[in-house]
Amino acid sequence: MTAVLGTRQDPEPPVRKPGRWSAPPRPVWEEEPSRAGQAGKGIALGLACLAVLFPLWIVIVTSLQTKRTIDEAGGLVVIPRSITFVAYQELLGGGQVQRAALVSVGVTVVGTLFSMTVSVLCAYGLSRAGSLGHRWILMTLLATMFFGAGLIPTYLLVQALGLTDTYLALILPSAVSVFNILVLRAFFMNISQELVDSARIDGAGEWRILLRIVMPLSRAVIAVIALFYAVGYWSAWFNASIYLTDQDMMPLQNVMIQLVQKQERPVGLSAQINTGQLSPLAVQMAVMVLALLPVAVLSPFVQKHFKKGMLTGAVKG
């Protein structure tokens, strides 16, 4: 008998997996970027970041300066000299600005919850092909994207419903966005039908399917749409300007407009401004920072859902 000797094979080189900060492997047809190209991209990104952050830096620094520093700088301050939180202490110590901030927070929270509830339910119903009248309802919603009643009929409707000088006037007229409903509907329709059918076989109803299957798999798009609604409610000022007449009910954005346009000063700050203890410009910048702060804090937490696919691996083939 002859012994059969196996041939020795060299081990394959290990495949390098891209790390968290390393670039992903490039396709074979894509060339490596040159140093000049990389430098150009870095310069362009740096200039874009500078164009965004520099005005924000000026607003924050000016809001933290004393009246003397602002007067010596002739207005907006670029290089800080002294840090003081007097403007923020006066704004948050009570009065119209604090009340307006609480109104904006309440309207944003309640409005976002209401808008998301209506949008999710409407989008889920329209994503089911067998739902009653879904085609006619969809066509009606699409028509509202191209045709509107106008400002005067909308105001007359709000007035006839008795919503003027109420907080519901800040929520109901802009509670639902057809575009957001269409985005949710498209995402719901891409969910695997096998998951829905298996849940129905197990005896699950539509509510259980929506709450236990559809919404957990749609956390990414739900988070993004919720951010859109929240930013819209927080930044809204037009509805309050036409539907509200009581200054105590005004949200933060309307108070900021009054400060910037110097129409009137918040209650409790006129004495400090007139006596020279506070700079009107520092107060204006501080209100702007308070208006931008919630969006700047929440955006990084929701931004990861813009590119993260929640359906990856949900169905094994």
C-alpha cells in the first residue's frame, strides 16, 4: 500500500474587518483618493463647520457678557472677556420668558404625542391593502398637499370651533402632516408580510400587530418623524400670532420675536435694562440660546436613526 501524502496548503491571510473609525473597504473600481483630494475634502468640511458654528459661537458668547463688555465691543462679542449668567438668571427667574418657555415645552410634548398617534394610526391603516376605503382616503390626503383652503377660511374655522385664545389653536391646525404620513406608510408597507401573517395565525389582532411588531421594527422612522413634529411645534410662531391675543399664553418663539424687534420687553427685565444692569443685546442672545437648546440637545440622539436600518436580520431567509 502506498501512503497518500496530503499537499500542504498555505493558510489564507486573515480578512481585516473595518474598525469603528476606519474607512470601509473600497470597491475594486474605485481608486484610492489622493492626498490633495483628502486635503480638499477636509478644508471644505472645515469651512462648512465654521460657517455653521461661528454664528452660534457669537450668540452664546454675547449672551454671557456684561453690558460694559458689549458696549466696548460695539455690539456682538467674538472673543469673551468675562463670563456672567445674569441674563439667564433673570430670564429663568420668573416672568414672561419663563412662562413662555413652559408653554412651548407643553405644546411641543402634547402636540408631538397627538400628531404621532394620528399619523401612525393613519399610516398603518393606509398600508393595509384590504382596509376600508383606503384608496379614497389616500387620494384625499394627497389632494391636500396641492390644494389648500387658505388663511382666511382656516382662521374662520378655528374661530367657529371656539379655539381662539386656547392652546389647542397651537396644536390642531398643524397637527397632521401628509408628507409624514406617506413616509410612515411606505415604511410600514416594506415590513415583511411573513411576520404579519405569522402573527395573525397565532391569533394576534391589528392592534397587537401594530404595537408588538410594526412599531418596534419602525423605531427608526418613528423617531425621525417625531423629531420633525417636535421641531415644528417648538419653532412655530405663526399660529400663536394670529390665534392668541393674551400675552401670557404666548410661546417662547413669539417672545423672542418681540425682543429682537424691540416691540416690548419681558415683564421684570425693563428695570434692569433701564438702569444699565443688563444689556438688551445680551437678553436677546440669551433668549435665542434658550430657543435653540432643546433642538441641539435632542438632535444627536435621534440622528443615529437616520441611517440605521431596523429591519436588518428581522427575517431569516
